[in-house]
Amino acid sequence: MLYLRFLPLLASLTTTTLSLSIKPDTQAPDDEDTTQLPLVIWHGLGDNYERDGLNKVAELAKTANPGTYVHIIRLADTGNSDRQATFFGNVSEQLELVCEQLAADPILSTAPGINAMGFSQGGQFLRGYIERCNKPPVHNLVTFGSQHNGISEFQSCGLGDWFCNAAESLLRSGTWVEFVQAHVVPAQYFRDSNDLAPYLEHSNFLADINNERADKKAEYKKRLSTLNLFVMYMFGNDTVAVPKESAHFADVNGTDGKVTPLKERNIYLEDWVGLKALDDQDRLDFRTLPGEHMQIEQDVLEKTFKEFFSATQNDALEKFVAGLGEDVESVPARLVAQPAF
Ligand SMILES: *[C@@H]1O[C@H](CO)[C@@H](O)[C@H](O)[C@H]1NC(C)=O
Ligand SMILES: *[C@@H]1O[C@H](CO)[C@@H](O)[C@H](O)[C@H]1NC(C)=O
Ligand SMILES: *[C@@H]1O[C@H](CO)[C@@H](O)[C@H](O)[C@H]1NC(C)=O
């Protein structure tokens, strides 16, 4: 557990998250050849960082892989405001906040890498984090029911859900209106493949992060292709995130329902964001779970944690850090210089 060595350095910094992390860390197996990377979780629309279910997931992650430091991304300091921020806000500004939040965390920012798990929209936002900043760098990314190729319909809200209804009525008033793009979160990943012109012109988030515009950002491709693994789970009977195949980066024609898999699309063939580069090295993994959107059984989560977030071999981690290229400068020097590495 190379990672453990850094904890004493941080012991003087008293944050609640830190004191939470020390307990499981002391139970970690003493394995000098591996490092338990921290796990960052970004929750979905309508959820909040305080919710029991989410904290149960964090506990499961620590039980599956003792020594895991878990950070749940929050966009505000109360659960209610954090939930509000899943509906309202400029996603680019939210991403800037998350980049600052992760870089300021004493444990995350000194780790050689972090693992990341995104639920629903949190998945494409984590991908955005990787493409836009990736400091600290993500090692394995796992997304559940995320809308990597956008949504072509808006979900219907529960009765009496004020935030959701307010967001939805704004969406209906005009997805491509500047105000809506700047303030309503789901509008920023709305994409109708039969009507791409307004999307390419106005999309505040997805068209940029998927490098669909003529002016491609080379750094997006460079950063995403440093991932060790990109695992995408789709829910087989998902009726909430439409189309469900967006979870696998597929394109669906809303008129005739024809599904074009990622590997037949230009984003892959011309490798706009590094997905082909990842696939050429067997680093893409497409999985399907039975059931409705975000219905994940506990044992599936446990298996996921063990399969993708268990302690990483140090020699593999060394290669990962080297592969970060110029961005490696962001990793604190003392970490890169660790002799045991
Ligand atoms: C969202 O925020 C970014 C960063 O501040 C800004 O560049 C962009 O113009 C904003 N989007 C809209 C639609 O206002
Ligand atoms: C979607 O399907 C319709 C009907 O088959 C077709 O006319 C249209 O061109 C297709 N759209 C795209 C973007 O291929
Ligand atoms: C959808 O649900 C049905 C009934 O539970 C199941 O048999 C089927 O395999 C599911 N479909 C997918 C694609 O997962």
C-alpha cells in the first residue's frame, strides 16, 4: 500500500473526509507492490451527496477494497443545494468547480491517480472532467447509464418535484435559447441526431466535450486516451435516459430507431476524443445490465468495485503516470520520485 505512506503527511489537516478515510486505511492489507487509488463518485440528476443510498455505495466501495479513500463530488454545501445544482447551472462552470475541488483535496491531489465512477449524467461530466483538466488524473472510469451521446427526450418529473418541473418547463420553452443553455443542466447534453445544426451551434457542453465541432481540441483526445480503462454500463430496459444506447456512445435515429454503434461513427473512426486509441489497446469495455435506469444490485456494485477499483500494481501505475505525458507535471514531484514506485 504505497498510498498509505502519504497519510501521516496529511494528518495535521483536519477535515471530516480525512478522518473518515483513516479508519479503513489502517485495515488495508500491507502490500508493498500495489497502491489503492482513491475513488471519486459523481451522482446523477436529482440526487445529492448527503443521501443515504450514495453513502451506502461509498461504504461498499471501502468494504470491497479496504483502504479506499472515497470522495463524493458535491456542487454545494447542503444536500438540497447540491440537488438543485443537478438541474440548474452552467455545466462548464460546474466542471471548473469540480476541477478545483479535486485538486484542493489533500489526498486526491497527491495520489498518483484516482478511479472515477459516474452515475447517469455524472458519467459524462466525469468524462468532461478528464478532457478539461484531469488533475488529479483518472486511472479507471466506470459510468452507469450515462448519456455520452446525449439525450433526445427529457425525462418526465415526479409529481411535486419543484426543481425538476421548473427545469423541464424551461427546457420546453427552448432548448437552444442561450439562457437555457447557460442554466438548465440537461439541455446541455440534449442532442437530436436528426437536427444537429442547432446542437452544433448552441450546445454548451456535449458538442464541445465530444469534439463534434469543426475546430477539434487536441487536448481532449490526448487526456481521454490516457485512461487505463473506460467501462460503460448500459441498462437494458432503460426508459428514463432516452436513447438508452447513449450509455454505449451509440447514435440512435429518433425517426426510425436505427442504432449506429460507436465503432461505426465518425467520432470513433476519426478519433475525435481518443476512443479509438483506447479501443486499439483494449481499454474500452461495453457492459449491459438488465433492468431500468440506475437499478443496480448490490452484488453488481461489489463486483464492479473488485474488478475495476481494486489495488493497482505499482509497475502498472508507474506506466500510467509516465503515459500522462506533459500533464505529468501536475502530479506532485515527491510522488513521481517515490523510489518504491
Ligand atoms: C458557461 O460558462 C462558461 C465558462 O464560464 C462560459 O464560457 C460559457 O459562455 C457559459 N455558457 C453560456 C451558454 O452562457
Ligand atoms: C433517420 O431516419 C429517417 C427515416 O429512415 C431518415 O430519413 C433520416 O435521414 C435518418 N437520419 C439520419 C441522420 O441518418
Ligand atoms: C428487459 O427486461 C426483461 C424482463 O425483465 C428481460 O427479460 C430482458 O432481458 C431485459 N432486456 C434487456 C435488454 O436487458
